Amino acid sequence: MPARPRGPLAAAATGLRAAAMAVSGAAVVLMMALVTFEVVLRTFANRSTLVADEMAGYLLVAMTFLGLAPSLRRGAFIRIDTYRDRLRGGARRLLDVALVAVGLAYAITVDWYLWGLLADSWRLGTTSIQVSRTPLWIPQAVMAVGGLLLIVELLFEMALVITAEEALPGGESTVA
């Protein structure tokens, strides 16, 4: 089994990942409570919160983006191993390095633009068009932070793939 990253940086990443997963889980619970409250309010009082759908959307964004790094760590991303399973040793490791590099390049590119979007929304004071007038930098910050956590996780993944003494079995993430 490959060596796991150790030290203060790995410990900090583990703590951040756990916090992100806790917030992601809380977002699911809050979304459920909000939607349930909206349904009950509409059914029995013929009224609406007017913001339940908007807030549920923001909670969905939080759940998704903050769940990216923990999902990668647990090997929960969809993976197609048709060609990878046929390779062994150095060829498999080279493919793993290439795949993580592509994922890392994609995550960095997307997160770069998310941080730019966040900065523009902050600078311009952009708000939602809904009744709440929610400052859009708030959900965009959650997206950018989730993307950053994914980048950190992919960097750990790359380090593990490069330093692994042998290629990992098919379907397993290098990060446990």
C-alpha cells in the first residue's frame, strides 16, 4: 500500500475536508427542512416563504461543491477503467498520472474562473433577482472554496500516484 501524506499540511487538509463534508451534510438537512416547511406552509396556510426555492438552490450548490474533495478521497467519483484494467506497472502509473493531471488542470481552470466570478460579484455588488436580493458572492464563495479543496485533494492524489511503489488495483482511489 502506498505511503499516505503526513505532516501539518496533510492534517490541515484532512480537517478542511472533514469540515467541508460536515457543511455539505448540513446543507442536505437544511434543504430538506426548508422544502418541507415550504410545502407545509403552502398546504395548510396558503402562504409561501418566497425564498425557499432560491435558498434550496444555494444549499444544493454548497452540498455539491463542498462534497467534491471528500468524494474524491473516498473514491466515489465515476470511473471507467476499460483501458486502465488492461495495464500493469509503469504503464498504469503513467496513465494514472496523466488522468490526475488532466483532472487537476480542469479543476484549476474552473476554480480560476470561479474566483474571478466571485471577485466581480463582490466588486459590483451583484445580488440575486429574487425577493431576498442575496449577494451572489456568498454562494460563489462556496463554489470557489469547494473547487480549491478539490485541487488540494488532487495534488495529494498526484503525490500518491507518483510515489506509489505499485499501481493501485482497478477502481480504487489512491487516497484513502
